[in-house]
Amino acid sequence: MSKFLFVVPPFFGHISPTLSIGASLLARGHEVKWLGITPLAQVHLPEGGEFIYPEEDLAEYADEIQRILKRQDDGPACSGPEVMKLALEETYVPFAKMMMKGLNNFVDAWKPNVIINDCITFAGALSAHLKDMPSVTTTPVPPDVMGDTANSAPKIFEWQQNLIKGLQREVGIYSDDIHIHSHQLNMVFTSQAFAGFEEKPPHMHFVGPVKGRPNLAPFDWERLSQVTTPKIFVSLGTLLVDIRKEFFQKLITAFENEPVTIVAATNPDIFEKWPDNFIVNGFVPQSELMPHMDAVICHGGFNTVNDTFTNGLPMLITPIAYDHFHTAKLIEQAGCGVSIRYKRLRISDLRNTVFELLENPKYRQAAQKIKETFIAAGGNDKAVQLLEDFAKTAQTVETA
């Protein structure tokens, strides 16, 4: 059996798929731990897993970490280049620097066989490179979300390269090669067809969505069972706190008198009273809910996108910031949904689009085709097979 260490960012959308894979690895007898820059409640972890939060090594950065997390709410107001700067220069690179000491100390103590870093959690891959250890990258977003800046925006590409090389030099890596991701195995949690890749690098494997992470969120299933109108699931994910009230006010105005039921994942306290056809929970058992839904509205968080098309449902995507716009293009290319930029989202368009998705079968038919590509990609079984084979090969090389 092997020891796997997932190195994750403080964004639950990126952590979530690793919890699903971790649960499958634990079920097969492996040892699995997670390490992050902020704590994660035990309730989210699969049985037998452990989350490492190196509090002492991160204590001096506590205020800065919270400032950076709060800064993410500024994303909707940023231009494309500003979002890139917010993500890379102001978030991912600083987090990598902060994580290195605690991560290196834990790696030395626990001695994992494989380090698995999330694609925006550079510290994992950097630590593995420094220690000459096998590493894997997990990618819970489309792998080309940053675009081909080398050809389309060479000055931005040069800025990205210089920033990453500066980070690498700061942690003791003086090569001109880039080491923030694994060059050995990169697992992408979507299908190659949906991502729009005709060709891929040999180390990149599209495994499709994964499932099985613990989710004990309570839900009023009895109330849902009594609903006779079409059910629309709505989510803004775990970020973008500042725009929630405005977003859900638009939904209320659009649908409070319509023959639909809105199942909203948001804090109920943002309004004193919700319409009778709204079911509102701060947290929901999303994967369990989706088979009962008829359509989905979301901003483009990739876990919700995956859950939607895993169930063959049509989507209205309202991209707001970050990778949302790229995901919206993929959805429209696949024909399984409609995209309306959040800043252009009018009440009439919101209402008309939802009924178009419900009444025009072409969107559900396209979503079913994407579902088939997800199933074919392999999911948990494929991800576990790749990791076990990778660990076995790495250990064979190490003992040779």
C-alpha cells in the first residue's frame, strides 16, 4: 500500500474532487492525508483521512491569508488581465511561498510515496521537485483556462514565466524549466471531448468527474418530494459573497410568481422572507440533489458544472469572473446550455432562458451526450488506477 499526500488550496471547489479520490484510495487500503493553508472541518474528510494544517509554520501569515481570501471578492469587478494578476501574482504565488516551510517539514516527517498538488497549489509540485519525489497534479478546471498566452499574448506569457521562475528561485530551484505542475501525471476532472482537446500531452489524463466525498448537509427531502413544478438548482459556489444578495434578488423577481421551484444553495439570512416556491439552504447535498432537478443555474464553478452534466441536465451559466467565461464557452460549444454574462443578466432574459432550457429538448439531449463522455472517461476507478500504477512505478524505480 502507498502513502498519498494531497496539497490543496483554501478553495473548496478545488479540494472537493480530491476528497472523492481520497475516499476511493482509503477504501483500497492506502494511507491518505491532505495539507492546506487553512483548516478544513473533519466532517468533510472521508473516514480514515487526515487534514494537516501546519498552524505554527503559518502563524506569521494569518492576517495576510485572510486578506488574500477577502480579495477574491474583487474578481467580478476586474478586467481579464486584472483577474490574471489577482490569481497568479496576488494569490497563487504568495500562497506557495507561505506553504513551503510547513509542507516541507511534514513531507520529511511523514514521507509520502506520492505528492499530489492541486493545479493552483504550486507548493506541492515545488516541494516534490526539491526532494526528488514523485508528483501528480490534479486539475479541477479546464486545463487551458489561462489560454495560449505564449502565442496570443507574448508579453503576458513573459510576465507569467518571470513570476513563476522568481517563485522557484525563492524556494531554491534555479532551473529555467517550470516546476509548478507535475510533468509525470496530470489528472483532469472532465472529459477530453467537453474540454475541447483534439490532442493532449501524454502525461495528461482526462478522468471525468469523480464522486463520493462525504456530504452530511441536511435537506428537507419531504418538501422536495411534494413539488410538482420543474425544479431549478441554483448555486454561486463558496466564493463571491459580496454579490449574493443582488444575484438572488434577480432570481426572486424572475421566478416568484412562475410555475417552477428554485432550490438555492445560499445563506437563507440574506433575505428576511423567501417566496414559497424557493427552497433555500446554506449548504446542500448537491450530488444527491441533482438527479431530482430539471435544470441548473450557476456561475460556472466546475464541480457544479460536472454534477449538472453527469445528470444530463441543461444549464444557464452566468459567468462572473476567473475561469467562468472559459467554461461558458465550452458549454455553448457543446450545446448543453446557454451563457449570459452576469453583468448583462436582465430579469426577462433570466426567465426566458430558463423556460427555453426546460421546453427545448435539444439542450438536454446535448447534456446527455456530455454525460456519456464523462462516464467513458472512467471517474474514480480510472483516477485510482492511474495513481496506483504511478505509485507502483515510482517505488519500483526508487528501489531499482
